[in-house]
Amino acid sequence: MNKFQRIFTLFLLLTGISLDGISQIDTVFLNKSGQKCSRIDAKSYRIFTSDSLGFMMHQYRMNDSLKMIGHYRSIAPNEVRDGQFVEYLESGDVLEESIFDKGNKVGINKRFYPGGKIWFIGEFAAGLPIGDHRWFNEDGSKHRIENYNNGKMIDGFCFTKSGADTTYFPEEEIAEFPGKQEALYKFIAKNVKYPNECIENEIEGRVFVKFVINQQGKITDSQIIRSVHPLLDAEALRVVNSMPLWKPAMMEGKPVKIEFNLPISFKLQ
């Protein structure tokens, strides 16, 4: 039992919560991207305790402040959320409240400003948005309204800080390669040059590259997150760094930088 498990077990004992029925306590460390990692690289950690319906999860930052509480139906081989989830700011204020059923978001979802004023409220069914979804400014005035039917947006409205109608724009838009996903795959297939040494030694595999698409759509900070062979890694980086400008991600109508993970396969015919 590690340090975090001992702390959690002591907490249960001090608060009088019975350990009966808890058959497993697991600790998982996560990096800033939410991927599993070693404790050295961790930005947060999750403690899972098994119960009759699955696993209760408490996530903490490395300073031990509570980040999230939620329930999972299963955690392996896939994590399936099932029940209420509450996410917290480091200050202790609630950031988001949501409900899941067998991995799908359901019911009313709420997000909050620091201090507790509501930022967003909307309903989901089987993971799809339904009905009116509303966003608010911190003073409580309306900022955006979107109306959905089974996940499809029927109409949307945006408002200035004074409450006047303004041109509608989506809350979020993902970054996009010119020509979209199919064009991205064609670009990779056309530009990848299989290193001769790897061909001769029949070295194959899939290299994963992480990079940032900045506000201008330029590729920056590319790095290998899953290696196969130094020559294949170098070729994957070369191709990623040679990509043309992307359409940048947008948040509230303004370009923002975003992190992207891309697998590049090397397979001999």
C-alpha cells in the first residue's frame, strides 16, 4: 500500500466509514494531459475504491487538493463513467456538475464561474445535447443560447454584454487540417519516406506524435510520445513539421492554441 492509499484508508477509519465491502484500492497517476504516467511526471492522481456497482473515484492534484469525484461502472479495459461527477477548482469552488449513464452524459449539466455563479446549463440524453443550452456572463446576463434536437443544433443566438443580439458563432471549433481529415491522411501517405535501414531490417510500427497548433494554425512543440525506432520517429516528426497551416481552433469566436496527438503508421507491403 503506497502513501496515498494509506492516507485514504486512514481517512476512512477516522471518519468511521467501514472498510467492509471495499475489496480494492488503486492509485493511478496522471500527467497534465490526463494520461497515465509515473508519479514523477504526475500532475494529479486518482484513488479508485471498488463497490457493489463499480468504482468510486477521487482525483487530487499533487498538492492534495480535490480535483474531481465520480463513479465508474468499470475502469479496465475501458473507463466507463456511471453516476454523478463533480469537478472542483483548486480554490474548492465547484467547476462542473454532470451525470453519466453507462458512459453517456445524461440529465442536466452545469458549469460555474469561480464563486458559484452559473456559466452554463444544458440537458443531455444518451450523450447528446437536447433542448435549450444556455450560457451566461458572470453578471448573470445571457451570453449564448443553442437549441438542440437529438444532438442536432436547430438554432443558436449570441448576445453582447448589453444583451443585444449579435452574429452567432460556435462556442468551440476544433482545429482543422486544410481539406479536413481525408486530406490529412493523403498528405501523410504522400510525404512519408520510409527509411531504407528500416526497410532492410523490416522494422514496422506506429509512431505517435504530439504537437501544438497555435493561434495562427502553425505546428509547434512537436514531440514523440510513443516511439518505434529513432529513424521512424525522426521521419514522423519531419512530416508533422512540414504540414501546411491548419485552421486554428476557436473558443468564443477567438483563435486559441490546442494540443493534438497524431499516429503515423509505418508498414511494409
